[in-house]
Amino acid sequence: MQKYRIALKVLSASLLLATAGCSFLSSMNPFASKPSTRNQPAPLVEFKQTLNARTVWTASVGKAGNYAFSPALVRNDLYTAAADGTITRLDATNGQSQWRINAGMPLTAGVGSDGQTVVVAGEKGVVLAFDNQGKLRWKAQASSEILSTPAVGLDTVVIRSMDNRVVAFDAETGTRKWFAQRTAPPLTLRTSPGIAIANSNAYIGLAGGRLLAVALATGAPRWEVAVGDPRGTTELERIADISGAPFVAGRDVCAVSYQGRIACFDTVSGTPRWGKAFSSDVGVDVDERAVYAANERGTVQAFARDTGTSFWQNEQLKNRRLSTPVSSSRAVAVGDYQGYIHFFSKENGLLLARVNTDGSPIVGVPVRNDANLIFQTQSGTVAAIAAE
């Protein structure tokens, strides 16, 4: 089966393709010619580590298989999921398991939580909601497969299925509250555009490069903007899907698309603050000063949050299939396809430190817990890393 991040889906014919524009995509195409050496992952170079990065704790939570599972952090509780149906609640301070259950079916996405409700997606579009003790609350059926992590907030669960349909459920009962449907393009990345809940709104990344803001209570549209407008003469060239989840910080919501742009918008009006040509298959992170992103070629870049001016870029990890970046006090970190976590200076982009995990790709979105950054690997290791 092709990887969740890189397979292309022809919705009208249910045919999976692989695009030729990226080395990772091309490597999964059985009809592609032998990969060019110029697209091989860059070897890791030795350097003097000037940041003390160390593993604080690790836990095994189950393999991701062909999907992307991201941990959900609520205060000091960390919820994780695995492809075999395992759902685990960990103490984020020490990695100790609080409980572990099995959902009773294979899972395709998760975890979303507000600390009271824990939501995952099961095979064939089943939505499963549990309480924070692991007891099943309710089950619902989506219109198609779900790869995007469910979003939970303000007593509402929001999911997006692969047919570009967004549905909101009551977090307590599972009753459907509203839905929104957008036409799916002929070709989309088989990936997981995300959802962010903030300011009583849901900010939803869609196939086709659209970012949609709706009122969380009713589903009424607030605004809709293009992050990546489809361009080119072929359907492959016109793929411009939102990558990862939008990131909301104050009055800014920032997002990135594949073969499109990285951009920030006003959360209330959708007015663009800035936008730059960029292409990524993972999401962004934002702090008070900068927006951090990694393109599909492995370049890590920092943009000024207010203007979009490029502060720095680092190309030392070319073609190493990077994760969504995550920032700490001094550094911004990304994981790669071999399970390494790389720390870059937030000031100039220089490599400061490197930590290894279990040798498997880091595919989930990392999270912050106080001074620790928490990563989940494809082989099921959750690792808390301190960078001091």
C-alpha cells in the first residue's frame, strides 16, 4: 500500500498515482524510472552540537502503518493512537501509561481531544469518541475515509473526510450539528489537511488549496481564501492541496499548500497579511516572531510573521522527508525519514543539535509540553526531547 503522505487519489476513478515532482512521490511510483542521484536524501554531516538536546522519556504506543497519527496534548495528558486500534493516555511529564484500550477496529487518523473527549477515525470513515477514561461515548459514520486528525473544542467535534466533506458533531452525544461540502479536485494528495479550532471558529484546510473558516456553532461560513491556486496544464501540475493543519496565533491564521504558497491571514476577515510561493506536504509552526516551514525538498525556512520576509533557510536536509516543524525557546526542530530530530537556531538557521529516536520516519505533528518537544514515529515510539 502506498504511503499516506504521498499517494495521489483520482477521486472519480479511485485510482492511486504518484506525482513526478517530488523524490518521495516518485520513489513510490511503480512506473517511474530509476531515481536520479540528485534526489537522494542528503547524508548527515557531522557538526559541533551547541545545544543540549536529550531524550527525557520514550514510550511505545503502536505502529502507524500507512497512516499519520499525531499525539494530542491537553495540559499534562498525552493521547496517542495506532493503526491496530490502540489508544493510549500517557502522563506527558514522564511517559507513564495512564490507560490503554483498543478501539475494536483499525484506525486511520487521530488523535483529537479537549481533555474531556478523545476522538479517532476508524476504517471506512467511522468516527469514534471516548471519554478521558477510555470509555466509548459514541460512534458516527462519515461519508468516506478520514485521514485528517479530528478537531475537538467548545463541545464540538469536527472531521473532514477524503471527499472534501466537513461534519461537526456534538462532543457529548455524537449528534450531527452541521456539515459543509466542497467539490473535490480530480486529483488530490492522499494526505491529511487539518482543522484548527479557535475564536469560536473552525479553520479547515481543504483539497484544492482552499482555507475555510466557519462558525463552530452553526457551520455558517465566515470566509474562504486560496492558499494555493491550482496552476499548470496537467492535473498533476494543478494539485495544490493544503498541507497539515492551519495554525492560529492571535489574529493570525497561517497555512501552507503543496505546489502553492505559504501565507498568513486575518482570523476575523480572511484578509491576507502576506503570502510567498512555497510547496510543502507538511504543516507550519508559528511563534511570536516567525512562521516555520519545511518544503517537500527538505529546505527548512523561517519567515517573519508580520511581513513574510525570509529570515533564513537551511538546505542541509535535502530530500530527507521532513516533519512539520516545532519551535522551542531557542530552536526549531524537525524530524526526518530515519527518525532523527534536527534542531536549528531560530536566529540564523544553523544546526545546533541532533537526536535519534527509533530509526523510523517521524510522520505525526510534534507537540510542545513546557520545555519538552514530543514526537511520534511511524514505528510507534513517542519520545519527549528536551532542548536546553
